[in-house]
Amino acid sequence: MLKVGIDIGGTKIAGGVVDADGRIVEKLRVETPVAPAQLADAVIDMANHFAAHHDISAVGVAAAGFVDGDRGVVVHAPNIAWRNEPLKARLEERIDLPVTVDNDANAAGWAEFRFGAGRDVDDMVMLTMGTGVGGAVISHGTLYRGGHGLAGELGHIRFIRGGRPCGCGQNGCLEQYASGRALQREAGEIADGGGIGAALAELRAEKGAISGPAVSRLVLAGDPGAIEALRRVATALGEACGGFQAVLDPQLYVIGGGVAELGADLLDPVRLAYGTSLPGYGDRPVAEFAIAELGNDAGLIGAADLAVTRD
């Protein structure tokens, strides 16, 4: 049975035809239009293209935002002008297939649980370190959605009281301290300080800005300033995981997003901070940490699988 999964990102829309084992049969990628109406058109065109060439049973769409419990309305999307957007109904008007809508981090987490790094556990938490911090919670083999469908927004836990302003309208959210964007910010502050920030300052002078991939390259090259920037965001993430453990008690944390490509360089300081922040450390079971396996395809794979899964 084939399904379509479409992952709406800030710069691209990635879609694919996915089989029952999570394998991608065909994949397409287009730029994300700026106008919300054109964005819906792009999703519809992609879904109908796949349906014309494959025997498709359902379409799943993953979007960055708060999605209601019926998996049809995008209540709030921080990077798209959607407020109470009836996306499912809008798409089904022009796609002759059942459509479900999910939060993008939930979709990615579900894919990792079903087909990736979490396939051998029943309880896991997925955290994606991208522009923000996305979260997904799997409890007893079920994607936890909460009473209104909006659970799992772990990046919007208030991490620092009175901290940095966040796009969600609050201050001090975890994603302001543990995301790819936070890594760039920390690198910039270290560059301003001189000393170990010399290479970062030189990079900024040459390129005009310090990109996340550039920081990652410096980490792999052993640059002390870049390593310190990574340590700061990894520490924030690990400390948060210690708190999440007290509430959710997962067996496994799966870390995804661009920063996760650093592998052990990221996970080692995350584990250290987790241990120092875990209530009852030394006297209780601890979670394992793993890097996500499905990369940028996780969102579309998870959206496709959730389109036919009543989790």
C-alpha cells in the first residue's frame, strides 16, 4: 500500500511516495512559495502528480506549527501566515484522496520510531535541532498528542525565565538556546570576545555571517571557539532532557536536525549535561541517546505513515 508524504519546510516542500516499510519509491522537491495560497497549490500539485503515477491510498502532510487534535487545522504556524487554517479541508477539495495534517516534528519522530533509530523501543523522545527545536513524544508505542492535539512542543518549554524572545510570543524558550540558530548566535558571541573566537571572527569577516554548517566544519577541525559554541547549545539540550526524563521517562532520545550531523561531538556534552540535571541520577535507569537515521526524509516518511495510522 502506497501513501504520499509531503513535508512543508520554510524553504522547500519535500514530497514522496512511501511504501508500507517506510521506503521512498519516488521523491520530489520544490521551493516553498511565500504566499500561503500558492503554498497550498504547490502541495496539491505534488500530491496529484504522485497520484497520477502510483496507486495511492492517502496523503499525509507535515507542517511546522500547532495542529489540532483532528489533524486537520493548523492552529498557529510561526513561519507561515496560517492562523486556524483548515488545511485538510482545503487540500481535499482538490485532491481526490483522504488527507491528514500533522506537526512536522511529530511526523519526523514517528518515522524514527517506526523505521529509524527508535524502532527497537516503545518510549522515545525526538528532538530536532534546526531553526528551532522540534519535539515528538512516543509513549507505549503511541504518538502522544495531548488533550487538544498540541502536545510535544518541547522546544517551547520555558528554559530561561525572562530570557531571549521567541517566535511563539514567549521569552526564554529552549529553542532559543539549543537550536541550530542558537549555535550561530553563540558562535557570534564567542567571535566578539576574541581569544578562542579568532577563527570564528575571521570567518565572519570573510563571509559576512557565521552559518551553522561553517560552525560544524570548524568543530570537526578542532577549533576551540566552535567547540565551545557547540558545548553551550549541547549543554542546554542535555539539561532540558534531564527535566523531560522526570516527566516522560523515555528509554531513548533521538536527536535530529542539521546540528545532529556532528554525531558524538554533539552527544557527548549532551549526555554529560543530562546526567548532571537528572533527578535521582545514579539510582534510576537512564535514557540512551542516538542520532536520527532518516535525515531530511523523516518528515515525509512519517507524514505518509501517519496518513494511514490511527496512532
